Amino acid sequence: MKKPLMKRLLAKTLNLLILVIGIAGLESAIAQAAHDDKITYSKDIANIIFEKCASCHNPDGIGPMSLLNYEEVRPWAPLISYKVQMGEMPPWHLDKTIGIQAYKNDISLSDQQIGDIVSWAETGAPQGDPDLMPPIPELPNGSIWQLSTLLGEPDFVVQSPPYTVAANAQDQWWVRDTPFEGLIDQPRYVRATELKGSYPQGVKVLHHGHATLRSVDQHGDRASGPVGRQGVGKSGDVFNDGTGMLIYPTGSIRWNLHYFPINQEVANEQAEAAVWLYPKGYKPEFRTRGEQFFAADTGPGGLWAGDIVLPPNSIKSHQGVRVLDRPALITSFRPHMHMRGKAQSLVAVYPDSRREMLARVDKYNHAWQIAYEFEDDVAPLLPKGTMLMLTSTWDNTADNPNNPDHRQWVVFGQRGVDEMSHTWLGITYLTDDQFQRLSAERRGRLTAQTEH
């Protein structure tokens, strides 16, 4: 073979080898990049868990397991994936296809976050580089008032009589009255309230409850208002700036507490309600008390939906209406039913007959008592004459996983195995002038946002 030909063959072979090596190197680089981009706990998932889950899933929280590190999270990866796909965790039960969708306390996951968790679980739930772990967040301390971080220490605290919650017993609805006197020396306006069980076990057994101050105003008329409303998933209420609830120096507090037992006795549990006041002499422009609305054939404010009768293996709905005799601003929506509760919706029918779905919970779960707090510029601002229509639906079939026994007739009652139907609204009634001014201010803000 001639030398020039030999050189050309050697050159082609060398070029081919370089090409093969280059392709292999490129494939290796692509594989490495894909590996680097793989979703891992340290890089991608821990931030989601810490932001959305850790406040409950920690050694002192109400969650059934702690999720503060990879070793704790890894065994639960398949269940976490399932729960987020089903929309069961984090607990946020609103229908995302209808009604107002902007809330101050929205803890639901985005589609991207759900996709990341599912992909991570399906690829073996890898840990990734531990150096990429975010710091463990500061967790809520159940022994302190949660609103104290925002408002400082409360102006006064009231305590319920003791009650012993038996281990592994039926749930209990407990009502007692205690005197209210000596804590304020003149009528005052409330800025915020919070209710909680005693720490550490009381917070685990108090499912939901209300402390209501019942008193007489300066005209001798009965007056009442909540000084604490709590549910699993909700602890306190902070009124909007310039909004307050007027209370009087003497009266009594009605404790209305619903306890769910755990696997150990909780002796002498005493719930507490904390109240933050506006300064003496301050009179807020807006007054509120919050209000309980009913869905019952007997009408709003009737017999606590006392006509509820659910036949075995049935699905049933009730509807109630309330016509506003004054303009109003609604700041929050908290449905309340029991174990057969399936859905609840709040519709506004305006004086011009226009209908608007304000909010709908389509995956109601009695284990969570969430108050859905509307963002300021979408909070329903309703004219006088608006009809609020509340519709509740119960599922007393075997398809309801929370149903203790679909073969039973179910009637109204205070235990979890009985049923209720009402909603708590954060509602502030307005004068006509206030309504017109707030409406104009909102339109101005929305116009400015659109222009920018």
C-alpha cells in the first residue's frame, strides 16, 4: 500500500474515533445533565414540605407524622404523592374551577409543585445533594398565642372551666358559662381574638370551639360577640384596619367546645381565649361581630338546621337564604358540617337579579375547619338587598370515606356522627356612604393596576 493512501486511511480512522469519542462524551454530558436536573428532595421537595406541611407535621404538631428531614419524609413518599394528587393535602378544600380564587391564607399547591412531588416519588424519591437542603423553618409554638408575633401580648385572657377528655371515647360537645367582669372598665373595641386548647395535649383534642361574650349594652339591650373562634386549621381572627367589635365590661362567656379524643386521657383540659383591644377612646369607622348563617328549610337563624334528616345511603342538599338589609363587606367564609358533609357554596343574588358564585367548597372535610380569607380587592362588597344563598350537601353513602356508617338515619345533633349546616362569615355591615366610598376606592385601585 502506498504511503499517501495509508496516511489518508489513518486520518479517516482517527477522525472517526474522535467522532465516536465525541458522541460518547456528548451522550455522557447529556446523561449527566439529566441526572443533575432530576428532581431531588434536597433541591426541590424540601422547600415545598417546609412551606406547606411542616407547621403541622412536626413532633409537637397535629400531623400524624413529622416531616422535617429526608429520613422522616422518604418512607411516606408514595402516600404524599397520592395525597397531593387527590388534593387532600395540604388541606384546602375550595373548588378551584368556580368562584373567587384569591385568598390571603391559600396554602394549596400549584400544579408545578404537585408535578414535582409526583415525579420525585415516581423516580424513587432520591435525596440528592444534602448541601442543597434549605434551613428548617421556624415552627409555630403551640404554647404561645400565634397572634402575639403580630400584635404583641393580648390585653386579657379568659379560661374555660376544666374538662377531662377520656381516651378513645366518643367526641364531646361541651357547653358552660363563666362570668365576665373586671377585665375592662368601660366599653372597648376588639381588634383581634384567638382561641386554643391548653398546651401540649389540649391543642390535640380541641377540634373546634367558640367563646362568646354575652352582655348588656348601655341601653339595656342584649349584646353578644365572639371573643374566640377556633377550628383545626384556624386559630384566630384579626379584623381589618379600622374595623372593630364593641364589647361591654360585664356579662358572661358561653364556652361552646367540641372535643375529639386521642389515644390518651387529657385531664382537666382548659381552653383559653385571648383578646387584643384597640386603645381606649379609639372608635373604629367600621363595626363587626361576625355572623352565623344557616342553610335550612326553616330559614336563616332558625333551629340550627334542626330539620336535617338524611336517609341511609343517600345524598341530600339544603338551602337557606338571607337578604341583606344593609350593604356589607364579607372578608371570610368558613363552612361547617359534620362527617357526612360533602360540599357547601355561597352565592350572591344581586338586586338586579345577577347571580355570582362567591365561594364553593367541593371537598368538605369535617377534620379541618378552614376560614377562607378573601384578598382585599376581591372580598365581596355587596349592596343592600343582595340575597345570600347558602347550599349544603351531605353524602351519607359508602362512597364517603369519612362516613362512620352509611346504613344509619342521620339527624341534626352536636356530635360528629350527627349533622349540622351553617357557615361563619366574616361580615362587616356598612352605611350607604361607606359602601359607595369603598366601591369607588376599589374601582380606582383596579383601574390603576390595569393601566400599569
